Amino acid sequence: MARIDKTPFEARIEEVTLDGQGVIRREGKACFIHGALKGERVMAVQTGRKRRFDSAEVVEVLEPAPGRAEPPCEFFGLCGGCKLQHASVDTQREIKEQALFDALERIGHVTPEARFEPLTADTLGYRRTARLGAKHVPKKGGVLVGFRERGSPYLAQMTHCEVLHPAVGGRIQALRELMDGLEARDRLPQIEVAVDDDERVALIFRNLDPLSQADTARLSAWAEAEGIQVYLQPGGADTVEPLAGPIEPLIYRHPDYDVSVPFMPTDFIQVHAQINRKMVPQALEALDLQPGQRVLDLFCGLGNFTLPLARTVTEGEVVGVEVDDTMLARARANARDQGIANTRYERADLDDVEALKSAAWLREDFDRVLLDPPRTGAAAVIEALAPQRIERLVYVSCNPATLARDAERLVHHHGYRLERAGIMDMFPHTAHVESMAVFRRA
């Protein structure tokens, strides 16, 4: 392995990556400098060498960029959960917009006719769901709880988190102390967390072994005292069972549509409540809905879009499609319990091309389509939908690359125009990009 030269060097940053690394050319190779922003002059030291690129770290900022900011979290740089806190919030959004539109042009060979203004909201204390790691490390003082260190498999030593909802982020140290007093502290590797609109907190402890009576009593007493719902998960997701606390359904709401969405702490929901409440109206407006239309909601989950859609197309119908039977059952119950009669739900693996060929619901007529796929995108279902020539389609994405790939098919093969696209700041301070694209038949 080539020796790494630890001699500090000066650099003028040419570009910045989505995960907040400055980019230069040095000795004929790309070099990625952690902690640098575009246009800055910095002193850096090399930290890694590979065949195609090198890595380095800022040791001094000689000329800061206008968009440089003081990180709001003392653990920035150690914790790998946030990568952009050295950039102002406006600069972060510019970086994410650049990533989205570069992907659309480079991968999809498409340019939107117009851009959405970024959807914005609180940038701290916003994250209401997360998976925290837990590890007993005696050399570091006991149990660690939180996210992994940057570029490392080890957990960061932290006492609080600024991006998590304060009801969880402010309890990191309390969780460490709680777990440090458990006999099973070496066998509790993670904690799933969820916070609802009423600030009810649920924690799911992954327990590799059954808890002793003493541990059960200690955990139960802590849950009751803190007013927190505590669950145990000895195996897969279907093994989650409540242990203690005021166990009540968690709920988030769409007040504009008189919709409530009960959820379990294991369910997927959008992490930023404020952005979600802005995202849904933007999507529905972009669909240009009329009361009697039939709408297809793909990857519908619990009904985050389905229920507001149904409230809008009051004389029409919304068909939600999802692969997860448990989510579908909850979506049906959510609609039934709120008297929303104009929804229907179908189970389908939307990544299975062969299964989609025989799906009866795909042969029905629809006026509009909404897609909210996982990071892998919606390639299979887009090909299956193409013959229907549906007039308008809204695509919500958490991955610019797969959105761009699918946009290329829609525009260059299936006769759509990319009418509008833009980012939604669902994950401030992180490298995650949430976006929305609107397609219309040409």
C-alpha cells in the first residue's frame, strides 16, 4: 500500500459533493476533502489513498465560502449521521438541488420545464423516526447509544442529538445510563424510535436474549416514570411486543384534509412531520385533481397520500397498491375508521415485472398516478403503466439517481414531459435528497 503523506497542503476547492466533501484534482487524481465547501481555500492533510482517488481532511480554513456555517451539533465530524452541518441551510439546499438536477440531466437526459421552490421547515429537532445503535464499550465508559462514527463501524460517543425530536434526542444520555444498569446490556444492539404528533414516544429494544426479571422490572419502571412506550423485539418485525408504559396508538395528522394516520413504531412514515404536511398538498395540487377522477396511489403504505387523495376526489376512487400485507390492513382500517369509503387497496409487488403483467387493477382506467417508491425506484411499474397513457403522474423520490433513470423512460420512451421538479428538505443536515417530479403526457 502506498504511503500516505501527512504533510499539510493548500487547496482551492473546485466542487462539493452531496455528502459535503470538497473536490480538487491533485497529482492527476481526484481528491475528496472532508469539511470543505466549493470556492474555499483550505489547508488539508491526506487521510487515504486509492487507485482512482485520494481522501483528505480540512485542518484549517484559510478563506471560507459565504455558505460556511458553525455546526449546530458538538458531535459533528465525529457522528456520521449528519454530513452537511458545516454548510448553511441555504447552501445545503443548493447542494441538494444541484444533485437532483445534475442527475436528471446526466442520467435521465431530461430538464424540467419549471422548478418547484424547495419545501422547507425546521432544520433541528425534526426527525421523528430513527434506528439507534447500542453497544456496551467499557473502555468508553459503558453503553453507547446513537449513530455510527463518520467512516467507521463504531458508535459515536454522544450524549444528545440535535436533529432527533427532542423527546428522543434529549434522552440519549438517559438511555445510556438506563442500559448501563441492565444485565443484558451486551445483548441489546439497537433501539427503534418513533415520536407522534402528540409527542408520544415509543422505543423498541432489540433483545437478542430474553430479559431477566430484574431487567424487565427496571425497564418497565423507567418507561412508566418517563411516560414512554417500550417494546421488545426478540426476532423479526413480527415479534415486536409491548413491555411497559402507556401503550396507545401513535398518530400523525393531515389537518387540511381531516385525516389521521395511526401507526406502529415499526411502520414506515415520513420522518419530518412539517415537510410531510407541505408535501402532500403540493403533490395533490400538481396532480390537478377533479372530484370524480380515479387515482392510482402506488407504494401507498399506510395511506399517507391515499387518504388525502380520497378526501379530494370525493366522487371518484383512489386505489392504493402496496406489497406489505400488514401495512395494507392498517391502511384499510385507517380509511374505514374515518368514514372514507372511496378507497380500495390491492396487494402487489411493484418490482415484479411478471406479476404486474397479470394484475387486474392495472387494466383499469385511471386519470392520475402518484408514486412514492423506495430508493430502488419504480422501473417495473412504469413499464407496466406505460400503455395506459395516463395524463398526469407525480413521482415522489428519495433517490435522485433512480428518479432520473425512471424519468428517462417516461420522457424518451413513453411520451411524457417533465413539467416540474424540485427538492423537499425532508432531511436537513444530511446527504439525503427528497424530491418531487411532475410528468404530463406530451
